Amino acid sequence: MPDDDLVFKALADGTRRLLLDALFERDGRSLSELEEVVTGHTEMSRFGVAKHLRVLEQADLVISRKAGREKHHYLNPVPIRMIHDRWIDKYTEGRIRALIDVKERAEKDDG
Amino acid sequence: MPDDDLVFKALADGTRRLLLDALFERDGRSLSELEEVVTGHTEMSRFGVAKHLRVLEQADLVISRKAGREKHHYLNPVPIRMIHDRWIDKYTEGRIRALIDVKERAEKDDG
DNA sequence: ACAATAGGTGACCAAATAGTCACGTGTCAA
DNA sequence: TTGACACGTGACTATTTGGTCACCTATTGT
């Protein structure tokens, strides 16, 4: 019911996260370009990709802009940040960061 | 397949987010206490709540510790932080924060 | 004008998920 | 030790969700 539900539901799918990753790496891609990204990882039709993009747009995680017959897509990080702020307050934020740094350092030593 | 999938799937359910909210507000609650929190909002059996908690534990969003016949639950913010870091780099982080602050200020003026 | 390109819509099916229930285990207190 | 309490497990259904398909609109280039 609340619109944060759209955000979490949108993030629950691996293909949609892959799309966000692609847009995080480079913004402004068209549907066709994103389709190629996805089909490089899994087998999925154009319709599937378009459907996933629509879900991301409705969640406001992706913003799109029409340019001629193409549609360019942009990553909107605001909802992500609000997830963070929901369960991590400013006081613990520093501790968490230190924890993750330690963890990453340890994993780097392993591999 | 990757274990980040567990985290996002876990967050995709409203009841589970409610449980995280409850633990964010106060840590160390038992299953019975959390059951009361949930049934205050929706109608759900004890089994449902226990099942949701297990999903959260498997995603490492909640850590539990047995104490006698009770089981205490604690919120683990690390996976949340890693979601944040996946799509928000350090350079845009400042801009986002400013954006959200402006938005909240505007909404406060409205209501 | 016409073909090719880029994208959109609604219906449909298979697979995953939420929720419940009957039953079982361990723990405390009288 | 007996009963009440706190919690766990596995099976079962109803609903949701992921993905595809046939068909449609709009824009570009020749």
C-alpha cells in the first residue's frame, strides 16, 4: 500500500538489480542497450526487460526521458538512500562503515 | 544464487520490514514480543511471524541469541549499508543527502 | 509513401511465495 | 513430575509474480 513497498518489491528481483547496476555504471541507456546487457547474463526477451524497467520506474528508482523514438533511462539514488536512513541512524553509521572496511580488508587478504 | 538475493527478498515483505522497524526502535525482543507488534498492525498467527523472522535471519538482517526458553533478536545493519554502497558512491552521497534534506523541509512546510 | 526501427499493451501460463495448521522439542515453576 | 510456556518443523493451499506472446503506435530514413 505505501509506496515504499514498490521500491522493495522492485529491488527483490535479480534482473532489476542488474539493470540498476548497468545504469549505475553508465546512465542514459535506451531500452535496446539495456536489453543487450540483460541478455548477456540471462536469456530473456525484450518484453521481459521492458516490464522490469516499468517496475523500476513505478518505484521511482529509474527515471526515463523520451528522445525521439528512443527512451533513455537514469538511475535515481534517492529511494536507496531512504532505505539506508530507515534503519541506520547517524550514530551507528560510522561504526558500520568501520565494520565493513574491516571485513573487506579481511576478504582481500583471503583471496 | 548470490546471497544478496536473500537480503532483497527478505526486505520485499511489509511484515518483515515492520519487524526490522520494531528492532530498530528497540533491540533484543523475543518472538512473543515481536508477535504482539505484528498483530497490533495486521492479523497474523505466531507461525507467520516466526517464519518471517527466520527469513530475516537467513538474510543476516537479524541475529538471534537463545536465552533460556526465549530467543532474543537483534538488528544487523551491515547488509543495509551494503545495499546503499552498491548504488551510491561517495561522490554523489553528499548531493543525495542535500536533496533529501530539501525534500523533508518542503514536506514539513506542507503538513 | 514505405519499410525498418524503438518501444508499448493486455492476456495468458508456470513458478515462487505468504500464510495456516497439526504436531514436536526444550525450559521453567509449582 | 507435571503442566504451562516459548519456540520449531514440515506439509498443504491460495495468491502473487516472472516471463512470453500476439498485436499495436510512433519515429526515422530512403
